[in-house]
Amino acid sequence: MEKQFLDYLENSLNDRFRCEFETHKGKVTQISVVQYETRLRGRWVPVVRYDTAHGFFHRDIYFSRGRRRFKEIVHHPSLEEALTSAIRDLRQNWRKYKTAFLGEGNGEENV
């Protein structure tokens, strides 16, 4: 069963959290995306993304110009724990991620 939700962070219309995953008999079988996005120049862009693409759970962190900054493998004993951890990380640390994302000295502002 596919599950998905979208939530704006702390009533901000420029910052949101998107989550899509699949379950079977109550167990998480795939994490399509757990992503923090910000609106930049009128478009939603990824800032931090967790997923199971490429066959393993990992985190991608992006530059504001849209290029991936780096990919980091994240180890968890189960996909349930990976999903919970990713959601917790993005909800707690989105401001820090946004500051780093916009702090590249490129002069772009969140619009």
C-alpha cells in the first residue's frame, strides 16, 4: 500500500516536507522519498532527500543551484527505523539545512 503526505513546516508557505513510502502487512517495504523542499524563485526545490533508490537507504544534500552536493549512506536496522529517523531529522533540522543550502554565497534568496 502506497502512503504519502505533504506538510508545510511551522506554517511557512515556503518550506515543506514531503513523504512517500510503501508498506505491506504493516511493514515498510520501500521509501520513495522523505524530502525537505523550499520555494526558490517560485519553484519547489529539494534541499535534503532520503530514499531507497539504488537499492540502499541514503541521504542526498543539494546545492541551491540544483546539483547534488553529496550522497551519504545511512544505516538503520530496518526501513521502519530509517523512515522514522529521516522524518525526525528533517522536522528537527530543516532550518539548519536551509541555512546551509542558501549560504553558498550565491546571492539567491527564498522567494
